Amino acid sequence: MRLVLANARILDPSQNIDRFGDLVIEDGKIAGVVAAHSADGDEVRDCSGLLVTPGLIDIHVHLREPGFEYKEDIESGTRAAAAGGFTAVCCMPNTSPSIDSTAVVRQIIERAAEVGCARVYPIGALTRNMQGDQLCEIADLKAAGACAISDDAFPIQNAETMRRGMEYCAQLGMTLMTHNEDQALTRGGAMNEGRTATMMGLPGIPRVAEDIAVARNVLLSELTGCRLHLLHISSGRTVDILRKAKMRRIPVTGETAPHYWALTDSACEGYNTNAKMNPPIRTAEDNRLIIEGLVDGTIDIIATDHAPHAPYEKEREFDQAPFGILGLETSFAVSYTTLVLPGKLELPDLIRKMTIAGAQVVGIPGGTLAEGAVADVAVFDLAAQWTARAAEGRSKSRNTPFDGMTVTGKTCFTLLGGRVVEV
Amino acid sequence: MRDLLSIRETDTDQIHQVLQTAVGFNEILKRPVKKVPTLRGRSVITLFYESSTRTRTSFELAAKYMSADAVNIAVAQSSVSKGESLKDTLKTLEALTADCIVIRHPSSGAAHLAAQFTSVPVINAGDGRHEHPTQALLDALTIWQHKVVGAEDDTYPVALRPDKPFDLAHLTVAIVGDLAHSRVARSNAWCLSRLGATVRWAGPRTLLPAEAHQLPVTVCDDLESALTGADVVMVLRLQTERQESGLLPSLREYSRLWGVTHTSLRWAKPDVLVMHPGPMNRGVEISAEVADGVGGVRSTVEQQVTNGVAVRMACLYLLMGGSGE
Amino acid sequence: MGAETGLVMDADEMRRAITRIAHEILEKNKGAQNLALVGIMRRGAPIADRLADLIERVEGIRPLTGRLDIALYRDDYPERRPPVGRTEVPFDLSGKRIVLVDEVIYTGRTTNAAITALFDLGRPAAIQLAVLLDRGHRELPIRPDYVGKNVATSRGQYVDCRLAEIDGEDAVYILAEPPEPSGQEQPCATS
């Protein structure tokens, strides 16, 4: 079986390829890139005017299965991923039960193989039941298939616990992904601390709560040698701390998500719980510093923190509603529209941050169109304009702050192992 | 105006319109028969998730003086305590043919949420630390009566300055105390500044919300700079649990630095008006002498109660305007 | 069929009509004792003042005057609430003979609301009604005691009664279109 994606712009930052040509796929693997219209195949798909990239990889999503299938499950979550151009996602361990045992890791991997529209790599919990004290059996989790370890949603407050966790992960060669929040500073907080929160009468979540935790975790990474990955950077100051940590050769990487540069905390106006996030969407100044970090390479990765919540959970008093917003279906288009179109970031940089960079951080395959690689591919129409509509999403939930936003760049389809994924 | 959710989202003309209307209702409240048939056959539901005798009674009287039926949903007795969502509660009240819903809730934004779920007008009677719009309107009316009309009983025709009858541009109002947790402070900042007054906020940093200076207020770091030349001092109630939660070293020191007393009032104008949204902690944020009006400091408590009913009648009148047909 | 549109009462005619009504009031009530004139806001009030001036000139006694705002007593619910004016009846109505004064009587609903409003203020001995113009089309069993002029109109027409105190001239017009608002608007009667 030979499939040709013909006459496309083929962009693969992992090999520094950006050219027009035909992408040839044989038996589910990349066979190579050849001159446009030069390849034959059992199936030739005309991709004139389209962009072909490695399938996007999102190392930070919440698929909610097991336990919260009313919000999302592996099938609906990966369908949303495929619709957004993703072929692989890493799912966070705050499920029920949490991903703190080999059984849950295996269950997710099996379930994803059965119903998934994208590959799913579970992330193991750092502590049992995410309680923040006793470490999980991380070696076992790794053996069962966990790609990384994280405390997302339940950030470790105790520096000693964090130190021991890092030491353990370092020895096993596991990346530790941290949600950086000093909760003593954020207790009761509902949105970014600042003018909007003050006007809305909402308790604030100060930037410094993130910065302090980032500084602590970076220093512990330096101490332990643990590969540290900073999840969802929202604070401009954190970008600066990360930049300095990299200069000191501390093994740390960082990610942000589109809402942290494309929106400000005024998105919460009118008590819009679909903009309620933790860490919170912040200010125009943070937007600017985060974009600066993306451009100069300080921030390695664009993730989504896709976090579905059922409508009835979000249709609540703002301080009672859960944190979290969707991201998979809008991430590429919002990023392309707000970073590449205005000339802030080059397209290859964007694709790198959404493909190979993430794969390298968590050590998973994919993110490349190299010969012999599994043919996980995304195809986009960069000319297509469309309006994001929460109601039309593939996710089970509707909690996107981008509802109604007109964006440019649409996923045409993805290939998973050389086969077109039906969304 | 469809709802009254916050003063921030109420434009200056609408503020004037409510005050103008309230002045008319003040006259009715002086009659032996305090009742007009305006809202006969209509129902006002007060939905209170926090206890508040004064505000709730004020709304109920306002409704009844206008011949509306007022029904109170006390949270403890209703399905709310069984965990019913605000959305479901609102849908039920709408199905019970309520014509106006007055809501008080401990969560900021609850009134906005309520307004999303019902087509009936919603009046915010206090939501979390966000706003308490009718309190600000009645405070503005009280200040206007003292500082513009000059008479404590309001018998003055509105046509002082027909173009801007409620202009307070000549006044400086100091709001003192726990600003971070105060919905009254927020509503008053918007309301008084829209009417032209200079508004000062003063309190310990630990009780000041973030970036308060971005609101239409001048933030003062000590009581003297806040009170100097002030025409009105609005004293906020200090919840004593602020000390327990580590925001204050002691009530004693708070009282020494921020307590409004005859001594500190010497910084203000001689005819300073002292207001308190109540209930007062005598000896903490306000001295007993000032609270009781000893020494010629004018107390506005009773007048504020009357103005409260008048302002709420005005809000009901203006919001329940449509025929509903 | 309605009347022709245009001027139906000029300043002289209005002056004579008000003078005649003043005399009729005195005649019917046998003097000005115990008499109070209450104008319905807004244009009834200046007419009541003019009647009081005339009566004072003839009798040497000035009847009590007041003004009544009936916004809160209207039985229709317009989309936008009319601004609430001020009712000023600075005397006890009980036992008084009240003459309600309005510029035009049409359906009778305004008068009905005014009567209800008066009863909320006290218990008058009698209530009479004086109007400058009766344009017909009554919907209630209400009949004015004193009429300046009867004018046949159709329901689609508008009566624009203009008074010097408010509008700068004394005149009544029949119009095919609603009149432009004139005179000093009620303060704050905005949006």
C-alpha cells in the first residue's frame, strides 16, 4: 500500500525540511519526500495549496478516562485531537482512579488502541492518589508505558517531597512535569489577580505564586539533575526564570498554551467561566513576555492543557466553577492566527513547538517525517478561515474561551500510521 | 435597563434616572397611606443566599408599597440547601411567574449568572465582594440630600440643575476600611465617581484589593490623607475574622490607625457627613461617640433606611416597566 | 371623521375659555371657600395656577393649589416607564372640594388614575373636573364639569396643547403625527 500526499508544502522541523513536493508513505511508514507530481501510488491525494507536517503532539491534555467520562473519554478526546491536527497526546494522571498504578496505565493504553483517533501516552502520577506525600511506584509506571510523571492539578507543596520525587525520577530518566503553584498564595483565588479581578470582586491568583514555585522547582532540578518540564507557563516573570535556568544549563523545558498569549483576564468579564483557568489567563504584558519566550526559544513547547468540564459544571457561580478549558480543536488555528500571521513566529518554529519538541521532552516517537518513521501526519489548509464554535466541537464538553473567534488555518485530515483518521 | 447587576455596568444617565425616580418615591413614603397601585398583580421574589434582614425587608417593603406581591425564598428552607443549582432555582422561579428577582449571594457574579438564566429582570442585592448597587444608589441619594439640597428631610424639587441634578462634583468622599472584601466600597466608587465626586479609598494594605488604583479612586495610605478636606466619610464594617485569617495584627491597632473618631474627623471638613452601611462595630472602625452622633456629627442611619426603600421602589418601577405581553 | 388638522384654539380663545371656567367654578361652588385646584402633571398644573389667579382676582380669596403626578397610577404598562414626577399637595384634602385640572380629556383613564391618586392622599368632600379641551372617545363613565372647548377628533389624531409656561405659547393644535416634545423636559427623563 503506497499513499502519496501530492504537491504540498512539506514542513518537517525535525529535519529542517520546508519544500514543495510529494510525501510518499508505504505500508504505514514514511518512504520519503520527492519532487512534486513525481510519485505514483495506490492512492494519490492531491494536496495542492496545503501544508503537510508531522502529526501534532500535545504533551498536556486531560482525557478524563477513567472516572470522568461525562466530561470526556479517550474516544471523544482523541477525536477532538485528530480534528485539531494531533496524532499523539499525553494524558494527565488526575483521573479517577488516578494514573498511579500500572493497571490504569495499561487500561488507558489498551483503550486508546481500541477506540483512539490519536496515540495516547499516559503520564504517571508523582504521588499515590495524587495526595502529595507517598511516591508512586514510578519504575513500574514507566515499565507499564507511562511516558512522564506529573503533579498536574495537585501541585506538590512540600519542597522535601518534590526533592525526593525529582531524585527518583532523575535516576529512572523520567521527565517530571510540574504544575507550578504555591497554594498558600492562591487559596480561594478564582482568576488572575489584578484590575479585572478587583472590579469583578473575585479573589485573585497572583503571578508570584507561579514564579515562586517555578523558582523552587528549577533550583531542585539543578540540585537533583532531574529533567524538569514546566507545565502551562502563564506568567511573564516565569519566562524570565526559565530563560536564566537554561543559561545555567539546568535540564528544564517549558510549555505554554494559546490562551496564555491570545487572551487576557478580561476574557473572564461577565463571569465567563469558560475562561476560568489555573494558572489563570493573565494580562497583555504577560502575553507579550510569553510570545517573547516563544520567539527566543525559552518556551520550547505549545501544549493545550485541554481540560473538559461538563456544561452544568461550568454554568455555575464563577468561584464555584471548576478550572479548565478546551484546547485541542483550536490550538493550531489560534496559534497560526495570533503568532504566525502577524509575523511574530515563523511557521517552522510553530510546528516544531507543536511536534518534535514535545516528543523529545517526554521521549515518545513521532514528530518527524524522517524516512522509516511511522506515518503520523497532519495536513492543514492555511488559507481557510473559520469561526470556532463550541457547540460544533468533537469534545464532549463545550468550555472553550475561543467560541466565536474567527481564525485562519484549518485541519484537513490526519494520518495515523498512514491511514486517514475519520473525525 | 433590563437588570440592575452592577453600578459599573450602569451608565450615568441611568444612575440619574434611578435617583430622580427615588426622589419622587420619597414623597410617597411620607404619606399616611404609603401605597400606590403601580405594580398591582405583579410579584417580586427575594432570593437570599445570605441572611440580611435590612436589605431584604427594604426590598419587600418597596414591593409592597407599590402593591406588588413580595415573596421571600429563604435559602435554609428551600431546595437550595439540598444542592439545587442556581440555574434550576431560577428556572423554577420563572415558571412560578415571578416578575422580578432580587438576589443576594455570597459568590461574586451570582446576579450575572442569574440574569443569564431568566428573562425576568434581576436586581443584585449584593453578590460576594463584587457589588451592592442599591446600597450605592441610596448612599448617593443621602449624600445629595445633605450636601446638595442641604435639607435632611427631602422636600426639595429636583430641578436644582436640570441638566445635572445629582452632580456631586464639589465633593470628596473617603471610604475607609476593609476595601478588599467590600461590595459597598466597589459600588460606591463607581456610583459616586460617575456623579462627579472625588472618591478616596483608605485602609491597611492587607485589606486593599490588587491594583485598586486602577478603579476610579485615589488610594490613601493613612487616615489623615484620606480624611483631609473630606465632605463625607463612609466607614466600612470590619469583619473580626480578618484578624483571625492573618490580615491584621489586632483590632486594637486597626482601631488606632483606621478608626474614625472625633479626633480623626478634625482632619475632615467641619460639616463632614459620616456614613456606615451597618451593622457597626463600635470601638473598632468607628468610635461610639461618632456612631451615636455625639458632638454634632450628623448620623444618617434613619435617613438611609428611608432612602433605601425609595431607591428600591425606583429600581422596581424602572425595571418592571414592560407590559410583559 | 375627525376634525381638520391645525390650530383649534389660539391664545385669546384659551384666555377666554379659562376665564369662563373660573367663573363657572365659582358659580357652581358658590365661592372659593373650601376649594382646592389640583393640576394633573404636567400641563394641568399651570392651568390650575391660572384659574387660581383668576379666582383670587374675582373673590379676593386664593384657592389652595396642588399638583398631582399620576405616573404611578396609570393602568397601562408602557414599554418604558414614564418618569416619576413629584406630587405636591401641601394641604389636607379631607373635606375639601377638589377641582382636578387637565388640559385635555380623551379616554378618561388619566382622570380615573387621578381620582385614585387623590383618594390615596385623603378623603375629599367632592371632586370635579375641569379641562381645556374635550376631544371625545371616552372609555370610562367620566364627564368633565367644566370644558373650555369640545373638539371632534379621530382616534388617530394627536392633540398638542401648548402653554406659555412650558412651551412658550398658548395654543392647541390637532396633528396627524405625534407632536415633537417641547418645553423643558423632565430632568433625567433619559434612556
